[in-house]
Amino acid sequence: MDSDRKIKSDTGWADGTEAKSSRQPSCNSLAKSCAGIRAVIFDLDGVICHTDEYHYQAWLAVARRLGIPFDRRINSRLRGVSRMESLNIILGEAGRHYTEEEKQRLAEEKNRIYREMLGRMTPEDLSGDVKSALNGLRLKGIGLAVGSSSRNTSFILERLGLSDYFDAVADGTQITRSKPDPEVFLLAADKLGVQPARALVVEDAAAGIEAARAGGFPSAAIGEAASRMGADYVLEKISDVLKLV
Ligand code: BG6
Ligand code: MG
């Protein structure tokens, strides 16, 4: 049995972490979709792993070099949107126009810095809480997918030891419109073979929650701005998802 399959096993994770026994969900006290969820589609950056911080650090390095103001408030607008759209938002704070060629080079510069950080990630970067969530969902027979705008999704999953873990992966290399368009989630649902109404989307981005809504998916938000995104559910931690299925 290889390590990825071990991760998938019913008894726990490759590192010996046991699946936490989840409390029986009290469906009566929870809203609408509690009963019918057959799959969970996870956003990647800022949900499965902390790569949202690496995106921030890499953009900050580029913005500083260019002398463009950039902070966490501006960064929050980049969550969920594509690399080039992110760059356009950052350059919106610049005092001059950038050509398409310059933008290509800046996007490449940011991605180089970002991938250096990704290259230092290991399966240890997966939190115990995320492992509990994924393992608990598996034990309940829930389909698991990733729905991410990132073109680095395969690399990140590889670094985390999750390359063969998910039942479906839809990412930035397979879509033409990034969140808030629902394309990536619709693709994930299609790969899973489930209707959008039966697949819960877990997101840390307002654009992601908007995409879920546009595609007809129930949604759960996590992170600093979670309560302001208009998601169906707000999670304090990822493993809270176990109470919703
Ligand atoms: C999303 C992130 O997951 O991926 C965005 O939330 C990012 O911040 C987007 O811009 C694209 O990522 P990448 O890895 O293709 O540059
Ligand atoms: Mg995200």
C-alpha cells in the first residue's frame, strides 16, 4: 500500500493520526442541505493549506520592488481570483500603465517566488484539523474534491502528499473563467458525478462563495471574513464540516 492510499484508509493517516470521532450532527438544528450532501468540494489555498499566506508574501515582494502600495486589506480582494486578475488589482494601485508584456513578466516573477515557498512544503504542512475533516468525511462515505483557481494545484497536492487522495480535482489549468464564475465547481461536481445541490463548497474567499451560489451549491465559509460572505454556513474550523453531513 503506498502512502497516499494509506492516507485514504479508514483507520487514520500515514503519520498515525487517528480519525477523530465526530459528534453525531444535530440535523434538526442545522439548515436545509444537512440531509442531502453527498460530496464536499474544498477550495485549496486558505482552506486545505495555508498557501494563501505564501500568495500574499510573494505579491508583497513584487509590489515592494515596484514601489506599489500593497497590504493585507488589498490582498483580501485577491482571494479566489486568478493570477492575472490578482496582478490587475495590485497594479490598480500603481501610478502608471503596464503593458501586457510587462504584466506577463510580473506574473512570472510572482509565481517563481511563490513556487519557491511551495517547494519547501511537506505533508507536515497539512494541519491535524484538515486531516480529521478529510478522514471523517471519508468514513461517512462523502465524495471529496478540490475546486481551485490555482494553476499550481497539482504541485501543492504533491507537496502535501495528496496527489491521489481526492476523488476529483478541478483547477485553474482546466477552466477558462475563474471564481466568482462557478465553472471550477461545476467541473468538480461533474467529475464527482453529483448534482450541485448535493455538493457542499468550502471556501475562504468571497469570490468562492459567490461562485458556489451562482452554481447552485450550498456553501460553508471559513476564515477572517467568513461571517460577512453570505455563505449558508460559517465554520470556525474545517473539521466543523463533519457536523453538516
Ligand atoms: C486561488 C488563490 O486559489 O488561486 C488566489 O486564492 C490565486 O489568490 C489563484 O491568485 C491563482 O493561483 P496560482 O497558483 O495559479 O497563481
Ligand atoms: Mg482560497
